[in-house]
Amino acid sequence: MKALFLRRAVQRFYKAKGFQAIFPKGGIHCGNAMIDGEVKAGAWRVAVELKSDRDDLLRGLGQLLEALSHGYDMALLVTSQARAERLDNKVFDASGIGLAAVNSKGEVTFKTEPKIVKF
């Protein structure tokens, strides 16, 4: 699945919930990393990293950990349904990073809910 499809699905999902999803061109500079976007939910800020089927997941986790250490309250990794099913949820449970899967219809489901993390 392409990152553009993932981005549109996440924007639609959070807009329906009344939150503001921001995905600027070039990403958001956060420490030494660039994240794809953020969601503002009241006073909370959620860092969002989109990973298509060909992207490096480990790099995405590193970017999200960098975002958490630079002031974001929560972090969310978004990928395709098939790829999310192959991942071990223990990594996400231990780190507090959420894992969301997008199916071919553009529906977002959470495999692991993001937790508020403060370093």
C-alpha cells in the first residue's frame, strides 16, 4: 500500500473523530528525525509515521521514539493490514507506541492502542 493511501485513511479516520490531522510535505522535523505527520487531540499531540509495504519498519520505530523524546505525548505507526498481522505486538506493548492497520477499503483498525509516554 502506498503512503498516500495510508495518509488519506488516517486523515479521514481522525477527522471523523473531530481531531486535527496534519501531514505537511516533507514531514515534521523532530530532533534528528522526520516524522510524517501529527494529530492534535486537545492538549495531546500524537506523532504519526506511515510505512508502506516497502519501507523499513525499524527506522519508523526509531523516528517515533525520537518524537516521543522531543515532546510528543503518543506515537502511532500506520501500515497495511497484511504487514501489521505479521508483526509481533510485544514490541508495541513494551514501548507504548501504537500500531494501526489500514485495509484495502481504507478502514483504520488499531492492533495496539498508543499510550501516553513521557521520557
